[in-house]
Amino acid sequence: MRYLEFLQGMDPSMPLKEYHKKRNFKVTAEPYGRAGRRTRGIYMIQKHAASHLHYDFRLELAGFLKSWAIPKGPSLDPHIKRLAVHVEDHPIQYATFQGTIPKGHYGGGTVMLWDQGKWECLDANANLAYKKGNMTIELHGKRLRGKWKLVRTRIPKNWLLIKITDMYARSESDFIITQKYVRSVTTKQPMNEIASHKKPIKKRKKVSA
Ligand code: MN
């Protein structure tokens, strides 16, 4: 701990301790990241083809990305409660990460940036709502929009993500958003292209004859 941080009575790198401990930054392309960088409520989902496919749902709160792994991904159907397993905080720098994590390492597999945007907490105090494990949020993503509930169950690491009925709600019987969008929200690549380290195809310049 540096002296200045000691004087401030806190070590801002502490929340990333678990994140750093789980990874070997000599082999993974994931960012090491630093604490304390604040943005204005960014939100993203990374589709992660690890040993079990899941969708990593992240909300920026107080300088970190609060993270939940959703095995089945989000559903726009208000009748469906999706298990969201709370995992370790990720650094803000993780927000744009897309690529592969070597096999045999923590999270080994391919990561696709599936959605990105902003979020806002509709509760008076976002930190308090998070601590209480009962958040009402609004997502302003490219794919997910509208109001959602994020609630902790009796098993502390298990939360539920539930769509609130609004103009963005859709019945799962006629619209499954995880099937509708199978490409990266930024590079438009499918999973196998990201896995094979192909560069996204850029618009070619017109070749004059
Ligand atoms: Mn993951």
C-alpha cells in the first residue's frame, strides 16, 4: 500500500484483488486495470464461451464494473427470472475487451462484446440499492433497453435479472434476444471469427482502375 493511500485510510486497488488473483496477465489479453476511474454509468454484456457459455452483465458503479454471470443470458420477457451469479468486480478497462483467454486459464475461451451503453439506477441511491440487493435500473444499450429489476436471493451470490413490463418487453415465445443477436455489437463478428483472431473486415477503399 502506498503511503498516500495509507493516509487516506484506503487502498483503492483492493476491490480488484480477486480479479487480479484469478488471472495470469503474462498469458491473458485481458486488461490488468486500475481502480478508481469513474465514468458515467456505463453498462455492457460480454458473451463468454468458457467451459459453460454465459453472458457477463456489467454495471459501472463507483469506479468498478459490478459483474454478474448469466448462464442463459437476458430475456425481455417479464415472466422470466434469469439467474445472475455475482462474480468479482472488473476494472473499467474491461468494458471494451473482446478476444480470447487461453485454454486452461481462468475464464479460458472466447469473449464477445454483445451489448454496450449506459445504465441508470431508478432508486434514489445506487450504492445503497446495490448493497441492499434490490435494484431497479434502466438500460440504454444498443440491444437491451428499458427497465429491469436486479435482485439478490437468499443465497448472496445468486441474483435474478428480470425485465419490467414496458414498451421494450417481449414475450419469450415470440422473441428471444440471445438468438436474434449472435454477433459482436462492435465488430459484428460471430464467435468463431473472434476465436480465430480474425481482424474485423473493414470497408475497403475504392480501388481506382
Ligand atoms: Mn465470464
